[in-house]
Amino acid sequence: MLFGIAGIGLISSIGLCYKETLDNLKGSSCGIRLPNQQTHYRYDVPVGDVSLSNQELQQRVHTDNKAVHSRTALLSYVAFQEAVTHAQTIIDATPSDRIAVISATTVGGMDCSPLFYKEYIKDTSKGRLRNIVGHPCHSHLSLLSEGKFKECYHSDISTACSSSANTIATGCRLIAAGLADVVICGGTDALSSYTIDGFKSLMIYDKELCRPLSSDRTGLNLGEAAGYIVIASDDYLKNLKADTSQMIYIKGDGNACDAYHQTALSPDACGPTMAMQKALSKAGLTPDGIDYIHMHGTGTANNDSTELHAIRNIFGASAPSFSSTKGHTGHTLAAAGVLGVIFSYMAIESQSAWGTLRLTSPMDSECGHPPLSKNTPMRINNVISNAFGFGGNCTSIIIGKL
């Protein structure tokens, strides 16, 4: 079954909407800022922060809900509304009980939690509980479940950095099983001092701008983002007489969990390899049917070498072009999977594969060629987008035109 992508919305450090993001990708813009360049919060390491303050994000949230919303929730709302607006005709034609919303986060409302604990640690009788109400991963869904979406099926997924890719796979399964006609799927994560300190403790945070797929890479930079896509089966879209002439489809997905280590992938790349193999099988494609690979490519020693190993396992020395966009946005955690799919969509739409920023000394890929270092026009019909998470949870999504 084919699943058409009928709407897209996103917000990240390189764009506050779809068009702005596409323009900045085409311009090879970097949204990762050094400590003295950061806009609203100050971290001692480079981060890919969204340029809008919480107050500015709040102004975009047209809701009667007076609760304190985390930055993670506010980002989700902005991206969600853009995706819904792009697919408004299809949303309006679909009964609420046939729409599902599947959203992902790993950070949840952690950006608000320090506001509570700073007061609570000083005096246990103090601390505003409203600052931790939004801490759980599911709490951002309250903003996405108003109006028409109040009666929809809602669920959250948290499988580390593969989370939003898994919302897409779940959405496809819901539609294939006849449980929904339209699914809005994606994910959101905001920057948090807790998260940054956690990655620093693992000694995989680069104190300079990250260099994915470079032999001299020393780690990742974190970013914040949210992204959502609206999907429906090809048959359903045609029944609604939607214009599918230029439609880009989700053709296949694959998930595997190698369970090798809590924070690292197996060196033999069994998880990433299985995920891509499953996606190819479900899409009915052979490796030579893929034109471009949008890599997870975080910039850590383990991730990049393991992902290249997986590509060699499947494509050998004749791999299609591949690259990572983490140098543009930073690693956006739960939002990374859906951003990868959206950036892959943009690559097909633009017929251009994205370059890997700061690729000064490419890793020896043994795939027939090095990663792309700059945007490269080419024929692109099918793309694999990878998203790999802690615990070895690996997901690959294939999108393409008919």
C-alpha cells in the first residue's frame, strides 16, 4: 500500500516554516550557533536553537487553554498547524473519528522542570507545580487535541532518536489496518540543560560546530525542532479527488532493535542493516532502486561508522549518493526522524541531494564514493531516510514518486 504525503509542517533552527527551511537548505545555511550567538537561552556549547522566544511561540498558539506549556509543546503546535493547513481540504473531508494523531518526544517538558526544581531545592514548600505538569512525554498532545482533533485517536511514541520515524511507520500501519483514514504523525523536542548535560556526560558532545561523516569528527551538537506530515492511502486520496499527480509517497518502512548497548549501535551494523532491508522489502525495491540516502549522521564516532557499515552491507561499493543534514540543524532527537523524511521530500521536490556541512576530511566510506559535501543536482525518485536511537532502535523510511 502507498501512503501519500498530503501536508507538511516544521520549525527548526534553519526555518520557521516549510518554505523558509527549504530556502535555507538550498543556501547551505547553518542554524547551529556558538554560545555567544544563541538567541534566547545561553548554553556553553553550540546548539541549533529556534530563533523565536517562548513568548513569541505562545503568541502563535490560538487556544483557550491557560496551562503553562513547555517549549517542546509550543514547537509542536506551530509545526502541527502548518501541516494541517497544507492538508486542510483532506482534513475537512475526513470525520474526526477517522483521523489519528501520533506524536513523539524524548525531552518532553524538561525545559520547564528546572524552573520548579530551582525553587524546590531551596525550600521544599516552594516550587510551582505548573512548571512540571508538562514534563511527561505525552503532555504536548493536549495542544494538538483541540477543535476537530479533540475526538481523534491520540498516541505518543518515545524510542529515543528514532521516535518520529516510528510515528510514521505506526501511521502507515493504522491506515493499512483500516483503523484510520488520515494520520498526522511527527515529533518535537526543545533544548534543555538536562539533555545537553546528559550528552556531555557521555562525552559525545562537540564543543565546536559538529562535523558529521568527517574523519576528524568528535561528536554531535543538539538542536530543537518539530515536524509533522499528514498521510493517507493513495486510494483514499483519489476517492477525495485530491490532485496526486505530483504526490510523493511513503513506500516502505523498517524497524529493528539490535539491543547491543544502551547508547551505541552494534559495530557490525546489524540493526541499521535490518531496518533498511525491511524498508526495501516492504517498498518492493532492490538496492539499485534507491537514488539517495539521507543519513542519520550525527557526527559521533559510533553512529557515523556504523551507518556507513550498514550502507556497505546493502549497497556494497556502488552505493547511491548519501549525506547528513545534522550540520545544518544539530541533532534534534525525537524530531530527527520526521525532519529526515521532510528533508528527503525536499530533495525529491528540488531534484537535489543535500550537502554535508563542514565535511573537510571525509571518512573512508568504502561505498564507491565519499559523502556529498555540497548540494548536488541529480535525478532523485526514491530516498531512504534513516533514524537511529539509543538502545539500537533503528528505523528506515523510504519515500518516492510513482
